[in-house]
Amino acid sequence: MSKTKSEILNDFQDFMGKYGGNYKEWEVGTSADAKNQLFNVHKFKNGTDKGLFRLAGSEIQAAEIAEFFTNLGAKGDDGVTRGAEQVYAYKRASHTKP
């Protein structure tokens, strides 16, 4: 079940604040399958890396959330991608790929 845009923004801001609130250290994006994107594309490591994803109400809403964080300095893609209703964020590490 998707969360509202405000709920997702709050979740991400709280999470990023807890693990290092400097947005320039974070990568954000949208995907149809955020878990696959994190682990297979970005080389996210479960247990050591910090990240999360949420199901937005639409691909446009997911893109707006990503854009909010890229406007604050996070790296990533903030464009609308067809079918990409999930938004994710992870703290970049030396082994992660943009």
C-alpha cells in the first residue's frame, strides 16, 4: 500500500537525519523495483549500508519526492519514469554505484 507524499517525505527526512543529514551524501531515485535497483544496480549491501524505499501513489509523485531531495543536494535521477512508482534513497559508500 502506498503512503502519501508527505508521509514519504517525512520518512526519508527522518531516516536521512538519523544516518547523516547531509543530503550531498545521499543518492535518490525512482524505480518500478526499488529493491532490485538498490542491490543489483547500485550494489547496496544489506546490513552495512543505509537506505530505504517506499511505494508512492504514482510515478509522478515518486519523481516529485526524488526531485525534492535532489534540489536539496542529493545525487540521483529526479525525472518521471514510466512505471517507476517506488522511490528510494541510500547513503553513498565507496562500493556503491550511482
